[in-house]
Amino acid sequence: MEKRETGKRLKRLRQECDMTQREVAAIINRNQQSIAQWENGQAMPDTPTLFGLLRLYGVTSLDEFYGAALTPNADKSNEIDVSELIKAPDVTLQRRTDSLARNFLSMDDEGRDKVEKTALKEKRRYDAMNVDAHSHREILVYNMPASAGRGTYLHDDTTAQRVRLPNVPADADYGVRIQGDSMEPNLQDGDIAFIKSMPEIQNGDIGLFVLNDEGYCKRLRIDERQRKVLLESINPKYPPIEIFPEDNLRTLGKVLNGN
């Protein structure tokens, strides 16, 4: 393979790994100019360096790198032992993991928080997909969310649909999609809260409420000493909502999966 074609393939592999020339140079202890010269076809890496690059890029064989099977009768004097390239059962996965780790470490705290929340949601989705089919149950899920933040109006004619879901509690009567982050980490934005219909719940339980025509998913807290009734969030950045005599509070049911 000529230098230019080799360089193109090395560049493509590096880009697929989401790495810069500077990062590659630092890992293999070479300068960035050398990486650029190899990728531009101006020079060729020596054999040990080529080994290191292929291992770094997750290439497990020369056939994979050159894109064609070696001719059986070809001169074997130039063959390379690639056994050292295979360092893990799935080097491609390791390559992607390393790339994600580098990107994660380069973010600020806000970016890392978003990545962690997304990862948690995807883990839940994956777990749901791999639950045995017999553990699924069809349940009515309301699309108008019960707010886990500031409150969302609940209409009597809220549209709903029947959804087959895993791990639905046996005594759940329906589900409601949560909106907001005030019940994190127990209930994330977009999660389904499973509700058991009841007009009253116990002190300390999480429930679904309608307060002055606004829907809330909160923890009921009755402070007998101070004679206060509060709707509390789990997320500490949200202050509790105090219930006053003139307020209209109605309990719709108990949340079975929020504790």
C-alpha cells in the first residue's frame, strides 16, 4: 500500500476514534508533526509505531487495516505478527469507552450532570427492554404530566393510552408521566409514576395531588408540632409548598415507585 493510501486510512481511523493528532502524539510519545506527515502520505511510521497506532485505533488485524485478504502465496517475509494487537475481547468497545471518558472529563459540571442523567435514562430503557416478557403489564398511562416541578393543570378529560410496561406494581391503577426534576433522583423527568387511587395517603408518602387545579407529584409532610401541611420535593433545590386553609387540596392517589 502506498504512503498516501496508508495515510488516508490512518487519518480515518483516528477520526472514527474522535481523537486529535495532538492526543495521538501524546499517547504514542511522538510529535504532532509526525502524525500529520503519516496521514498526509509524506512519511510512513515504522513497524512498531504502526503496531501501536493500530492497537490504539482498535484494529485487530492487518486484513482489517488493508481492507483485503492477504494472498495465500504472497511473500511472507513482510508479514507482521498482529497477536499483540488483540488486547481485549472487544477493543472497539474499549475505544469508544475511552473516547467517552475523555469527552466527559473535558466537560464542566453542568455538562457532566446532563451526561449522567442521560446515561441513567438509557440504562433504565435498556433494563426495560431486557426484562422477561411475563413481567410486563398493560396499564393506562396519562399523557398530561403530573408536575414534579411548578405544577401542571390536570383536566378531567386528560387523554391517555394503554401501554405495556415492565415492573408495574400489582396494585397500580394507572400511570402518569412526570414532568420536571423536583422528585429526582427517585423520579426523573419523563418517568412514569404508578398510582394507586385513594382519597388519602399517610404522612411521609409520595402522592399525586391537585392543589388549586394544579397537578403535583410530591411527598406529603404533616408537621403536627407547627400545625403545617406541606407538599415536599425530594430535590433539595425546590422549597416545600405550604398548604393554607383557603387552598383546595385533593389527593388522587399514592405513588408506588417514588420512594
